[in-house]
Amino acid sequence: MLFTDAVTAISITLLVLPLVDLVPEAASAHERASEVITGHLDQIWSFLLSFAVIANVWREHHRAFSSVSRLTRSLTIWNMGWLLSVVVLPLPTEMIGTFGARDRFVVAFYYATLLAGMVCRLAMLRILKTTPALLEEGSEAARRRAGDQYTESYRNVLALAVAFVIALAVPVLQYYSLVLLAVPPRLARLQRRRAAR
């Protein structure tokens, strides 16, 4: 999984490069230093959004693979699909900053990239759930955790699909609909509390 971690680190780093390029552009245009920030809020906002997204998907991926002891061909293929979505994400991020947050194509591209990554993650978790031999030997907790993560991932895919529809149908809510992704983790916590009683 070191390869996955390295690719994710590179992708998250690439997000900041367009912001770094703004500094010499502002200097060439004889703008004040503060205008690098105030004049490019769309780019900064898209950077922060995608940084948070990549950080979160990496954390969830790391959590899912923490108890994996063996890889299979299908697990590796789905992981490469997941990585592709992470690597592509800086492109729609830059497009948000360049073309604006209201461009419907950019919104669709951004959401489709996120959805592709989540579907790949769901497929990986399904493999882990249905093939317990891939998990640490004798770890019942790892098996249970894989099942719980699969359920949570399934809910995340549904939440993102609904958010995608809302973003396209109600342009004023575009990226705000991503707040729906906060619902599945809360549902999971509620379920765990009820099960603990």
C-alpha cells in the first residue's frame, strides 16, 4: 500500500501548484500581494475542497486496508481505479478555479470523479467483506470492520449520487450538496451506539 500512499500524496500536493503559479502572475500584473488571495477565491476554495476530499478518501482507504494481509488481482484492479480517481481530481479542481464553481460541466466532472472513486472503494470493500482470507488471520474484529465499512461505503455512494443529482438540478446548491456525505458516518455512529446498548 506504500504505492497507493505515495500516489495520493503526489495528487494532494499537485492541488497547490496552480495557487503557487498565481504569485508570479500577480507580480507580473503589478497587483498587490494580498490580491493573490482576494482575487482568486474560487481557486483557493476549490483547492481547500479537494484537499479535504483527498485527505478524507485517503484516510478511509488507509483504514480499510489496515487489516489486509493479502492482495488479489481484482482488489489491485479496483485499487488502481480508485487511484485513477484520486489522480484525476486535481483536473476538475483546477477547472473549478478557472471556469468558476457554477459551470455545469465542471460540476458534473467533479462529482463524476468523486463517484468513480467511491464506487471503486465500494467494490474493494465488497471483496474484503466476501473474502475474509484476505484479512489478518483469525481477526474477527477485522472481518466485522470490513462489513461495517462496506455498509458505510454503500451509504456514501448513495449519498453522493443524491448530491450529484441535487448539484445538477439546483445549481445554487452545487458543491453545498456534498454536505450529504456527512450523513452516512452519523448513521454508522448511531448504529454502533444502539448495538452497544
